[in-house]
Amino acid sequence: YLKGRLPFGYWFVWLFVFINFSFQLVASAGCILKKKTEVMVALLFSVLAMQSLVYTVLWSWSFFLRNLALTGGLVLLLADSQEAKRIVFAGVPEMEGAKSKTYFQLFGRVMLVVMFFTLVHFDMSLSHWIITIIAAALMVLVVIGYKTKVSALSLAVFLLVTNMFVN
């Protein structure tokens, strides 16, 4: 595909595929093992950026939304890896509410909702509308953070089963 689409030679295409594969494999393993997560997220983000540019899907609306969702997932991963670092200054009161981890989590959750919008079509049958409404309800639970792990797991299993039957 890339050899026919891009004006570059065989070696560029081979190098691009090798770099993508290597970065994804190493970064995914690092994230699963929780080793240098910030570096691994940067590698995954670079893969996302490279693929967007090389495959020229940056200006396609659905791929743009999916890329935003992937960015949201990476931000959630980054937020999960951050430890609460407390800096205490003598005599200065602390604010407990606003932390960067909370904002990262909110951004990541909102970007995952953006991905959900790519699945919604307005010319669907009744069964697709029911599936969409159930998935939307689970998505809202994930976004607001209500029993997030259970809601996210339920959403993932629901979408997996739905995808297996629909596709």
C-alpha cells in the first residue's frame, strides 16, 4: 500500500513499518509492565503521529476522531502512571482539589467519548439504536467516573460482543 501511495522507495517503506512495529511492541510491553510509562506513552504517541502523517488520514473526519480517542487513551495511561507528588511550602496553605492527574483523566475520558461518536450513525435499525443507547449509557458512567473500572469493563465486554455479532 505504502509503496504504491508514496513517492518513497522500498527501504523507506520497510523502515517505516519496522519502526512502527518495534515502537508499538516495545511501548506496549513497557506500559503493561509499568516500566518508564512516560517514555512508552511518548513512543506510542509518536507512532500515532507518524501513522497519521504517512497514511494521510489526518484530514479524514472519522480517523481524526479516532486519533483523538487514542490520544485520550494515552493521556489516561499517562495520568494513571503519575504519582501524587506533594510539594509543601512552609506556611503556604495547600489546595487539595485541582491536580494534573484529575485533569488528565477528564481529558482522556472525554476523548474516549469522541471515539464513541464515530460509531453512531443516524440511518440505523432499531437493534442498532438499542445497542447505541446501552453503549452510550455505559460511556456516560465511564466519563463521570461512577464505578469506573466496572463501567469500563462492562463497556469493553459489551462492545466486544456487539462487534463480534455485528461484524
